Amino acid sequence: MDDELFVAFEAPTENQQAVLRYFDEAPLTYDVLHTGEQSVLLQYEMPVIPPPIHAVLASGNLVQFPLTLRDGWITFDLTTSHERLSRLKAEFEDAGFTYEVVSVTQSTQPTDLLTDRQRRFMIEALQRGYYDSPRECSLTDLAAGLDVGKSTVSRVLHNAEEKIIKKFFAEPIE
């Protein structure tokens, strides 16, 4: 919310009563959503957004829950752009936080790489055996099956292959 943080808190513990005693002594109200043999789930409102979470929000990011607090460190996963990750770094540094980026991975959905037409041509080529060794289907056969000219199939496949190969070897696609 604007100046408050609405929190769902799950504590993996066999001693739910200790967690509830802690929340009873805290200056906030809470609701117990669930208790089980191995955990307790609570919800509450914090009157102030903690500075690390405020920095994440100010950078235009949303953390993926759950957050883990262990030995004074908050650990979380974040899906973001390079630009927003840079803004988060700046927010943390401006606030004087010590932070560590454990890993950065880049993910591209294969469906986002090719146009619909390129994907359709590639699937047809794969299904007909164009990429098999030895080839089960020629470029002429593929063109006839797609009801287009041989040069069109060649050009569309070449452009799709270029994107796939450059992405595989992490070269920028222009």
C-alpha cells in the first residue's frame, strides 16, 4: 500500500506458540491464517515499509516471495530488466545497504525469438525431416508442402536459423 506493507508471513517451525508469543508482544495486530505441524502462516500490516523493501519498490521492481531472512541477510529472487537491476543497485548504494548479487541469469522464451511465420516454417522443416541426416525432405519438397516458392522457404529458414544461432552464441541480433 502507499505507506504501509501488507505482509503474509510463514514461519517453518514446530514451535508455533513461540512465533505467536513473539507477534503478541509486537506493536501490531495480526491474523492467523493457518497453523500446521511444521509451520504457521500469519498476515499483518506494517505501519512503515522497511528500507530494503522500499529500495526495491523505488527501483521499479517487485520482489518474488517468499523472502528469506537468515543471519541478518534478506535473500530473494527478482525477475527484472538490466535497467531496473541497475536502478536497484543505485537505490541500495544510496541507502548505504550492503548487498550481494549471487547470480544473474538471462532467459528468453523460445517463442519470443522467432516470428509466427518463421516458427511455422521451422516446425514444418523439422517434422518433414529437412534437418535430419540424411535429409528426408528437400527444400523443393518443403516449399511445395508450405505452398510457397523455394526461395521464400530458403530465406525464411535462413533468417530463423540466423536468430537461433546468434542467440545460442550470445551475439547481438541486429
